[in-house]
Amino acid sequence: LKFSEDLHLSSTEVDDMVRKSTNLLLTRTLSNCLQNVIKKKNVGLTKLVQIIINTTHLEQSCKFLEEFITNITNVLPETVHTARLYGISTFKDVRHAAEEEIYTTLNQKIDQFLQLEDYDWMATESSEKVSDYLLDLIAFLSNTFAVFTHLPGKVAQTACMSA
């Protein structure tokens, strides 16, 4: 707040300036960076899960950020002209985008596995040797589901059901 000391602004104006700057930081900078990571080709499921976890924590921390701004500016949030932080909705939007990308990526990966091998799904005789293709598919699914244990239950369930 040192930068505003010589500007002769009221505490409400300083509070408004701090909240608007914080909103710009959250919405334009952080949110855009996360959205760009999500939209990258070949972003891994692990990275998407980590984005969901991080945005959940960031969303929960927004109330503490609100309190911090209130404490340093001494302007109560109930004041009529107090700007609100958009962090919660911003992080929810990013989290939903990551969830959608998980569903899409998981389905694409499974489709790739199914198209890789010309596996005879209707074989009448069993082979003595287990298919390396099926072992790879099972390993991928095991690793993916292990990563999903870090997701909120509803997201993990939806991802598994969509596959």
C-alpha cells in the first residue's frame, strides 16, 4: 500500500484499487495461464488432476485473501462500494475446464489403445500367452485410476463412467 500513500486517496478508494488489481491478477493472469495449460495438446491426466487439486485449494483460500485485504485497508466487505473478488468463480471455471479435459483425454487414450492393436476380441481359442497389448491397457487404467484417487469423488466417478 506504500504506492498509494502520496495519492491522497480515501481508504475506500485504496480498497477498491487493491481489489480490482487482485481481480485482474486472478482472472487475467493466473486463470489464463491455467486455461492455456489445460488447452495444450498432450497434457497428461496427472497434470490435469493436479490443476483440479490446486484450483480447489485456491478457491478455498479466496476467503482468506478477502480477509487480508480487509485487514490492510480497514474497509469492511459490507461497505456499499466495496468490489468483490472473482477468485472463487474464476477457479471454479478453470476446475470445470480441467475436469472436461480429463473426460476427453481419458476417452481419447482408451480409443487409441483400442485402435492400436488388431486384437481378436471374438477369438474362439485362448492363447497360452497374455497379450502385451492388454497388459499395457490394464497398466494404463491402473495408473490412471490410482491418480484419480486424488480427485473429488464425483469427478473421479464421472471420469470412470464416461470412459
